[in-house]
Amino acid sequence: MTTIRTDYLENFERRVEQELLRLCTSAGMLNGTLLASDDIDEHWHKLAPEYMADAVPQVKDYPTVSVAWASYLGIAIAWGWDTDWALCKEDPYTSYYGKQGFDDMDEHIVYDMLGLTPDGYEARDIESIIRRCGETAVSLIRHEHIEPQSTMAFHVFARACRVMYRIGAAIELKRLGYKFEKLN
């Protein structure tokens, strides 16, 4: 029986978050802080089982997509949180699917939900940073040298997806004009 080392997973998740936050900040998509809301963070627990069921089979052929699409889900949830949280929090996971299901979830969220144009700067910037974050997350996972298809590999992947979800949410919150301000 494999023992899951929670301390290892928490350290891995923290490293991934720090690296992706640095990447997003250097690209101008975040300002050095991971904007967050407890509502949005906790909503991951509702969506994660179905997301993982879609993402895990994609890992072998599309590793970047399998982890990166969690960011688009975070973007959608942050957008819904700002727009009408009472309604959004009740939406089923499949409402974030595009016409081709999981495969075009990214386009459905960016174009249909957010209303951005495919050839616009905002959509291209979002796609670019999420791709870069996904590639970085996959690289960080691979550098762990964990046995593929093991229980630990699943948990490391799940932690990376949660970070990607939170990064997507933070990017959308910043795009919507949210920021942390020091109170006196």
C-alpha cells in the first residue's frame, strides 16, 4: 500500500504556485499576488472530480492540455463569481464544455462566456500565459521523477491542476479589476 506524503504534496503545490505566480507576474498578467476568494477556491472541490475524470485520460497524449484546462475553469468560475455567484455556483461542471466537450472548453470559456474575440489581444494573452503555465507545470511534474500512473503521480497531477485553477481565477479577477489593497 502506498502512503501519500501530505507534506511532500503541500511543498510541491507551493513550489508550483510560486513558479507560476512568478511567470504570470513577469508576463504582466498578475502583480506578484495570487488574487483569490474562498468561494472560488472552495468551488474547486465541487468541480475537481469531474475535471480529473476528463483530464487524466488526456495526460499521455496532451499533457499540457490536461493540466492547463483547469486554468480556464478557474477563469470561468471567477467570472461567474463576479457576475452572479448565486447562479454560477449551481452550474454543473458540463456547462463549461464547448461544443466538443472538454476538448474546446478553453474556447467556450474565453469566447462565449467572457465574450472575448479570437483575434483580440486579451484572448491571445490569456491563451499564451495559460499555455506557458501549463508547460511549466508539466515540466515541474516531470522533474519530480515519480512513477507514471502511480497513486503519487495522480496526487501530484491533482495538486498541479488545483494550482492552475487558482492561477486562472487570479488572472480573471485581475482582468475584472480586483486587487489587494492595504487597509489602514
